[in-house]
Amino acid sequence: QVQLVESGGGLVQPGGSLRLSCAASGFTLDSYAIGWFRQAPGKEREGVSCISSSDGSTYYAYYADSVKGRFTISGDNAKNTVYLQMNSLKPEDTAVYYCATRSSLRSKRSCTIVTLNGWGYWGQGTQVTVSS
């Protein structure tokens, strides 16, 4: 049974940092892509970042333009956990952050974060608030 559990959210001042964690079970990181998404009040859920491996050993990271250079995604295979290090946070980064993984074997390694299609398993979300 696939399960994703996010943690690490909180309140931080502009310019500050947070590290989010996504603990996965029911599958392994070297076989499925994991994406981070966020949803701000009154807005649609949007893709933030994704990590995937084409062969189980080499990993690729993808980022939305809005977070490039500020956010870093990484994974720990031993812990089956993906992290999102968020630096230089801005008020517009305030949102509930979700991690998700693919629901189709055929596209299990796909890191297409411009659409929610194909992301069938979701965590419960963690709130990130950037405010002074």
C-alpha cells in the first residue's frame, strides 16, 4: 500500500529556510518519481519540483521556474525519503505543500509537474507560511 507522509512545514520569516520531508512506503524511490506540489489559498495546486531516476542509480531533478535557484530536492534511498530544501523563502511561497508519486507503471518515472495528471498518490500536506 502506497503511503506518503510529509513533515517539516512551519512559520518562517522572509529570507528564511525550511526543509520538508516526504517519507514513502509501499514503493522505492529508485523506481518511481516523487514530486512536490503546493496549493496557496484560492489558487490551483501547482508543481514545484520532482526527482526521478532512469535506471535506479542516476537521479534527475526538475524545478518550476519560480523556485529555481532557491529550492533543492534530494532523496535518501536508505530512508526512502525525499527532501525539499527551501531557501530564500518569499511570502508568495506560502502554501500547503504536498508530495506525490505516480499511479501508472508506464509513466512511473515521469517528472511532468506542469500537470497533476498521473500523480495518483498524495500525502496529507504540510503548511508552509512565510511571514514577518
